[in-house]
Amino acid sequence: MDSAFYTLIGALGGILITQVANYFLEDKKSKNLIQLKSLELQHTRHHDLLKERRKAYAKYLEEVDMSRVAHPSNLTSCVASLYGALIVATDDTTKDIKAVFSILRQDEIGTDEFLNAKRGLLTSMQKDLQD
């Protein structure tokens, strides 16, 4: 009876050790899976933000050019795209967007001043889209 008892204790001990090991293994797998999903979600969010920036920046630049050429005194068409670009822009690009818009609001706009401000804005926008 002693050997049967030791055999039973050994079998139960082996089962217990296997269950504990499986618990830790599954716990580690679930943590890794959560971390992987979090990284995938973060990458997707970043990609979506870049797409939104690209759209908003392109629309704003188009409206700025149309306001400059077609309707220099009417900036209402520019305002909606201005807000859209400001929402998705980084801090540096926000400053350049505001600078270009303030130049557009001036009565007498120098072509060189406008082009320099727009060049700076394009550089900022390109930096945002390359991140």
C-alpha cells in the first residue's frame, strides 16, 4: 500500500506542476497577445492620422491657392479647410498654417512673402507626413 500511495502522490504532484506551468505559460501568451494587439492598434491609428493629415493639408493648400488667385478678398472658402488642417497638424505646422492664413488676410500681399510662407508650410507638412 505504501508504494501505491507514493505513486498516487507522485501522479497528483505531476498533474499539479503541469497545471501551474500551463497557467504561467497561458498568462505569458495572453500578455504577449495583448501587447501585440496594442501595437497593431497604435500602428493603425498612426496610419489613419497620416491619411487624414494628407487629405486635410491638400485641401487647405488647394483652398489657399484658390483664395489667392480667384477670390483674394473672400476667405470663407478657406476657413473650413483651415480648421480641418489645424485639427490634425502638429504644433510646428500649426504655426505655419496660421502664418499663411494671416498673410492671406492682408490687403496687400507681396508675392515673395506669400511664397516664402507657403514654402515653409510645405516643409512642415512634409515633415509631419514623413513621421
